[in-house]
Amino acid sequence: MNISKYQKSGFRLVAIMCAALAVGLAGPVNATDLVGPDITVRYGDLALDTQQGASTLLKRIEGAAGRVCARLDRGSLVSHKVVKTCNREVTAAAVNKVNHPMLLAVHKSVRGETPTVARLTK
């Protein structure tokens, strides 16, 4: 089996970003909110060079981000917006950390952006 350079990093991704992200998004928080859970997202079983594999990984990352950011929900409209922003930022950070072209393209597509195929510069 051919393992790409993107999968050699232990077949996992820690989908939690630093606690500063959560603290920065949450506004006033308790001391117990300063540390969040670490969630490992495994993707060694996926072929990230395919759209299906990249889409599956994105769903796993979004699920992990949802579990991490759910702790910020206080039941108000403001906290709902905080959770939504947290989900978006944690997902984007995890996608960037994996740094696989197909995953980046699928993520951009889901967000409604046009994936960059090629860029010409002088």
C-alpha cells in the first residue's frame, strides 16, 4: 500500500486548537473553561487523494470541532454565535494542519469558495 507523505504523520490529527481560541471567542469564562478536551481524528484509513476520502475526513473534523465547541454553548443567542464561530475556526485550523490539497479544496467548496486550481504570477 502506498502511503502518501500526508498520512505518515502518525495517522491522526489533534482537532483541538489552543485554549486561547476558545477563550477569545467565549468572552468572560470560568477558570475551568480555559482547558478544552483533545480529540483525535484518525484518517489513516482514508484515501485523501480522492474527493470521497477528503470529504469523509472533513466530516470527521467537523464532528470533532462540534464536540469541542459545544462546551461554549450557554443557551443564549450570543453563545450560539460563539459556538458557530468556534466550529468554523477549529475546522479551518485542523484542515490547514493536515495541509492536503484535496482536503483544502473540499473544505473551500463546502464553504462556497472556488478552489484554487492554479495561480500564475510574474
